[in-house]
Amino acid sequence: MKYYILFGPPGAGKGTQATPMARRYNLRHISTGALLRAEIAAGTPLGKEAARLIDKGALVPDEVVEGMIESAFSAEKEAAGFILDGFPRTVSQARDLDAMLARRGESVTAVVSLIIPDAVVKERIAGRAAIEGRADDAAPEIIENRIRTYHEKTEPLIAYYKEAGLYHEVAAEGTIEEVGARVNGLVDRF
Ligand code: AMP
């Protein structure tokens, strides 16, 4: 199985790129953010707890997202592999992912990192708020908090995956198709 991590700040276009990538390479797209939003929409206890953190732009606990990832891995029978979008988001999640995959005799295939300046991120998130109606996209202070959380907690993963020889960058500015072509060029190598 292939395990691609689509990496980047909020608003980099991970979800947008994951859809055509999943179709092209027969991969299952797992977005922890989308899974959490589904729990919130269904009004589950987990969703209610998660909403309190998501609405502040904070991260939900590792066990919550790791449980979701593990069941998504176990449920999959047909795809050639996975695109992880929004996971891992901390070094401890990355370590847990490595352990989870090792138990299955698998490992991360490649990290595709979408590179985009903070200023563009803010514009994109503001634009998305109008289209998708996400509560965590709406307020400037929540967006700031998510970007800060990204720099503090998620960016250290770059060094983690560089060390592992798995880290690859793609310029994420341009049209969806332009960025998609760069992503495909990278995925074709692994
Ligand atoms: P996203 O759709 O990836 O931007 O995720 C939306 C929100 O869900 C994030 O701001 C976090 O609050 C939460 N979330 C998603 N993935 C994770 C994760 N791997 N670890 C912790 N929190 C997450």
C-alpha cells in the first residue's frame, strides 16, 4: 500500500489537490478535518467535544484523530493506498503513525508539501469561508490561531520527514491544474 502525506498550512489546497490525486492513483483520501466535521454534523459526543477546540482554531487530542486514521486504514480493501490530508499535525502524531504503519508492515511512502506564503493562505481561507461555510474559516482571529498552531506544532514535522528522507516540496501557487501537475510529477516518482 502507498501512504502519501499531503502536507501544508491550512488553506494550502490539500483538500483540493487530494480529490484528483485520489482518482488518478486509486488512493483513498482521508481528511481528519472532514471526518471531524462529519462527527460535528452528526451531533455525536466526540463531535461536540471536537467542536469546542476546532472553533478556537486549536488541535483536537491525538487519540481522537489517531483512532479515526486507524479505522480508515482497517476499513480499506480496494484502494492502492492512502492520501493523508491534515494528519499528522504534530511530531507525536507522526511517531504514532510510524508505529501504526510498522505494525502493518508498512511505512510512509512520501510527504508532498504544498508551499505557500501566509498572506496567500489568509486570502484563500477568507474566500473559502464564503463557499463552504466553515465556522473556523469565518473569523480572522481563528484563522490567525490556526496559522500560529501550524507554525508552532506542525512545521516541526518538516525536519522530522527530511531526516527520514521522505520530504518533497511543491509550489502551491497557481491554478489548481498547475499545482496538480506538479503534485503528479512528484507522485509518479514513488
Ligand atoms: P482541516 O480541515 O485539516 O483544516 O482541520 C480542521 C480542524 O480540525 C483543525 O483546525 C483542527 O482543529 C482539527 N484537526 C484536523 N486534523 C487534526 C489533527 N491531525 N490533529 C488535531 N486536530 C486536527
